[in-house]
Amino acid sequence: MPISLPDAVSRYFQASNGADTARLDDCFTDDAIVHDERRTHRGHAAIRAWKDEARARFDYSVEPVDAVRDGERLTVTANVAGNFPGSPVRLDHVFELQGDRIRSLTIG
């Protein structure tokens, strides 16, 4: 059964699976922060560059398998598989939401 996710989070996962990363601007607040692989990316341009770099380095897919919401925090567990070391992995994507957009995302 598909998982019901807020629109911004659904669009984020679409971009993670190869959709146009320019669409990420519609997912994140202007001052959003992403924490991934011990690096921090702030703002639309940095977040797009981070996603473009990941796509250039690896072919991968991300499949959400579970979601738990606690107020403005949404934790989505996803299977990530591709041509990267250690694949496949199951990672938590912790979203802090602000209205209909993502304020922050921590992947780990």
C-alpha cells in the first residue's frame, strides 16, 4: 500500500528518483537546511547542487516504506538502492515541515 506523504515530501522523493531537481525549490522553504553525509546545505541553490552532485556520482532509487508524523516532524524510512558502496541501505529521512514546505531535512 502506498504511503501518504505531504506534497512537498512526495515531490522531494520524486526529485530523488530522477525528476528535475529544479522542482526542489517548490519543496523547501527559502532558508531550508539539509544535513546529509556530515555536510550541511543551506538554501535552494545549495540543496539543488547537493542533489545534482549525488545524481552525478551514483545511480540510485529511493523507496519510502514507512512514515511517522509528530507535529511538524515527519520521519520517513526509505530503502535506498544503487551503485554506491553498501547498497542497499535503509535510511531515515527526518523532515521538519513549515506550512506546506520542508524547513529542514536530516538523512541518516
